[in-house]
Amino acid sequence: MEDTLSGEEGEEEEEEEPAPAPQDPVEPQLTEASQVLGASEIKQLSLHLPPRVTGHPWILAFCTSRDGFSLRRLYRQMEGHGGPVLLMLRDQDGQMFGAFSSSAIRLSKGFYGTGETFLFSFSPQLKVFKWTGSNSFFVKGDLDSLMLGSGSGQFGLWLDGDLYHGGSYPCATFNNEVLARQEQFCIEELEAWVLS
């Protein structure tokens, strides 16, 4: 009996491989490897994305290791991309966090975006902070900073023009916790993925 089993081992493994259940999420296909999040974090995060982006490839439009630390360069790299964007950051403490924006990151005079926008943090477990409905301060980008979420003069996530310094504060838009270990942080790596 043992000889028979070991002889057919290759066939057995192929037959026993379970087919994904229909409710299982489609695992995202990244155009290149992320320097910020591992496969496990990406899979967890993908469960919180809107259904309209499921199955779309993740295209790395900008990363600081390749494109440098410049918010202007981030805006330039986003030109021509209309789809939603996933911003992923790792700070000097190794903390991983970021935001999903329902539309492309761009220069704007006021706030833009929709209630699909959210903030997230792996601290160390994934925490997702969805729109509370209390205001519509989703995303605003000027030449000096990029802001996501606001209320009482505080931003849920704030990045400066050189993409080196940032801040995170509780805000009414997402009722979030501070995403990093401390309210002000230095960015070690930032990636912007277009999901369309």
C-alpha cells in the first residue's frame, strides 16, 4: 500500500489541491514587488478595497526608491491615471500604514474624493479606518503637502512636499487613531499603486 501511494504522490497532490471557493477574494496582481508591504499584508488589505477594483492589476506609478522624495514628482507620475490609488508608507520605525484614495492623487484647490477613501495601519494587525460620514475632507494636494482626512485643523495623514516628513492625527473624516507610532514621523519608503 505504501509503495502505491508514494508512486502516485505527484498525481495525488494535483487532485487534492482545493479550488478557490467562489467567495474567496481574487488575489491582487502587482506589476512589481512592493518594498513596503509583504504578500500577507497585501492580501489582508485587498479585502477592504471596493469591489470595483477587484481583479484589476496594481501598477506601481511612483516609489521613493526609484523616483526620489518629491511630492511634485508624485503628482507628475500620477498624470494620465484616473483610477483609484493605494498609498503605502513605511516610516523610520518600520511602521507600515497608508491610505486608499478613490481617485488619482493630484493638485487641487479643495478636497476631492468619495466615501470609498480610507486610512489603514498595520500596528501590527491591520486596522482600517473608513469614512464616518461627518465631513467630505478626503484628499487635498497642493505643492507643499498632501492631506487625507481632516477635522478640527488636524489631518488623518499629512505628507510634506519633500515626502520625507509626515504626520497623522485623529480626524473626524475617518475617526482614525494615529497611524504611526508617533504623530510626526519620517518616511523611509512610499509607494503609490494605481488600481485600474
